[in-house]
Amino acid sequence: MSNNISQAILNKARVNKFVMVLNLPKKLMDKKMYSLNELQFSVQGTVFPEININSDNLAIFGQHMNIPNFTRQQYSDLNIKYVIDNQWLNYLSIYNWINIFNDEKESIFDINNDLNLSKQTISKKLQELVATQTIIAMDEYNNKILKLTYTDAFPVKLNSINFDYSKGDEISCDATFKFNQFYVDLY
């Protein structure tokens, strides 16, 4: 019997099996704080969103028939647990991104009127606040296997950080994102 498995059979889990590529939104790039268009995160954990379509019940000729109604339910939030890099750039990126939506000092949106919002331009300007986010699943040889793409993503929560120097572990944090669409592709 031939065994064509190219992955180690005993490989059950690995901490750095996922990498997240976060494209920074235009408004964050406009602040000239970043020299890169995207950041890479070492993701320790995430949950793929649940994918559901709605169904309807059609009463016909004295019977009931279940049929799809061709709409997708809203996706649940994307929660990620990531390792904070040694310059804290990934943490500060999410922090500053949230700050665009609500300023930390004044507690209001768009304090400097950077967006010049009006009713005519609001949907166009909102595109400057969201970005595409990609999570890449890798095998134990660091080969890319699966690509998860989240469109129009934006952070809604940055969890607290628990510093515990007694363990000597890397510092990690959790963040929550909302998004509009979700695609899965094989590499």
C-alpha cells in the first residue's frame, strides 16, 4: 500500500500555523505613520466564520417543501489572537485604526474633519476606513495551503493585554474585526 501523504502524520497543531496579512486602510496610510501598505501578523488562533444560507418553507399542493431563499446570513465577527511584534507596530496599527472611528482624547468621530464627510460622499469615504484582510494557513514546512480573504474589514475591539513576565512567553493580544465578504481559496 502506497502512502502519498506529504504532511507529517503526527502534526496536530502548531502555534504559528496562520499568518494574517492586514492591508492598512487609506486613512491610516494618510497619517504617514507607516512605510508599508500591509502588516504581517503571526496568528495564534482564529475561528473561521460560520457560513449559513437562509431557507424558506413553501406550502404547495398540501405539502411543505424546504427551499433555499438564496441569501446568506450575516457573518459572525472575526476574532484573532496574535503575537505582538517587538516594535508593537501591529498592536498600534489596530489601536490607531480604532482611533479613527472614535478619538481616544475627545471621544468623537473624525475630530479633525479629515474625511470631509457629507451625505453625498459618505459611502465613498467609508471605503477609506476599511481594508482587505487575509489569513494564510500554512503546513509544517511553511508552505501556503489555504487563503481566507475578508473584505471591507475594520477593527471593533482590541482586547486587554496580560503581562506575565514569570512565564517568559511572547506577548499576545486578541482583536475583533467586522467584515462584509469572506472567500476561501487553495494555493
